[in-house]
Amino acid sequence: MRLWEEHTKHEFVTHDTESTLATMAEDAYVNHVPTLTGGYGKSALRVFYSRDFIPCMPPDTTLKP
């Protein structure tokens, strides 16, 4: 659970792509269904998080379990 909390903190609070990626396996993948985006592997996910996900997030976004 701590790793997930760290991961989501970097996505939604610090907005830090590299710290987000540091919580993921080298062969991680994201399939972001609502927008048909994501990627496989850290190289593709670096692009996804830095271009498509983090900077496009509305400032009032919150994460609710």
C-alpha cells in the first residue's frame, strides 16, 4: 500500500514524472481507458506522464478510493 500511496502522491500532488516512474517496474504498462492513452515500458510511460497525463490534469483533481 505504501508504494501505491507514493506513486499516486507523485502523480497527483508533486506532479513529478521521474518520481512517479521510480515507483514502477521497468516493464510497467498503463492502459488509461477513458482517453485511450498510456504505454508500455518506462520510456513510453515517461512520455505519457510528462505530456498526456500530469500536465493535462485539472488543478482540482482528487483521488478517491
